[in-house]
Amino acid sequence: MEQLTKIKLVITDVDGVLTDGSLYYSENGEALKYFNVKDGLGIKMLLACGIQVAVLSGGDTPILRRRIKDLGIPLFQLGKMSKKQACLELMQQAGVYAEETAFLGDDTLDLPAFEVCGLSVAVGDAFDYIKQQADLVLTRKGGDSAFRELSDMILKAQGKEEVYASADGFMKVVHQMKQ
């Protein structure tokens, strides 16, 4: 897909994309979220290759803020129900155009973001009406390395697949990855 060659920013939703959509509550509120380590490595590989990553979520929890910090993601908008405006702000912060931006989502709340980003991507278990409005539908489900599937596709399209496909390629960028 030619659009992947132009991507300089990937904006991702969280619940249902970086997680499986489950919410775990205790009497004190949200207690746990499940994140896939393969997605985390995909994020780090994109960042190490000069492709920016931003997190955009309707929610804002200490757990999510911790994951963003742990992955070293500098761009994020949390607690934003207006994803269209938030995407425009993230693109401006990243210094990229819409056609250089991919948005990865899974549900109705993400449709306004699909409208303003050059490449709209849905996880494999999104509802059909979301998939129909996406430019690209992944095979992986949210929380099951869907982000990693997209990151590998972008890196391959841009001739950087050695980063994930070979030990030598990975070792060339591993020092750029924040621990």
C-alpha cells in the first residue's frame, strides 16, 4: 500500500487497540489494563526509525500515563472525546501533514479521526461499520499486537524491515530505544 511509504506519524487509540478493550475495576476504580509487549516494541522501533507515535484516548488514567511514559512516547492527548481536533493538534505538534499521518482505531469514537488523517486503519476485530470506513483493516485484534502489525507494515513499506526481521538490523537501533 503506497500510503504507508509516506507515514511520518502514527496516532493510536488505546482501549480496543493497544488493549483488548477489557476494563478491570476494583473498589477504588480502574485497577488494571492489559497491554501487549509486542505493540510496545513496535512503538519503540517506529520511534527509533524516526517515525513519530502519538497516543490519543478518550480516557485518562494513571495506568495509561504510566504506559506512555514507559514507552517514551512524547506526543499524547488524553481525555479527548473530540478526536478530530485532537488529531489536528497532534499533527501540528509533530510537524506533519494529514497525508503523512496514520490513525489506528477500533470504534465509533475514532471515526472523526479517520476523516482528518491520511490513512485510517482499523483493528481486525472492529465492527464492520468501522472497517468499511477504514483505508486498511488489520488481521490482528486490538490488544493482540495489532499495532505491531501496522508498525511492521510501515517499516517494510519504507524499506526498514531489517529493524524487525534481522538481529543485525535490530541491533542497529536498539541503542535508540528508551528502556
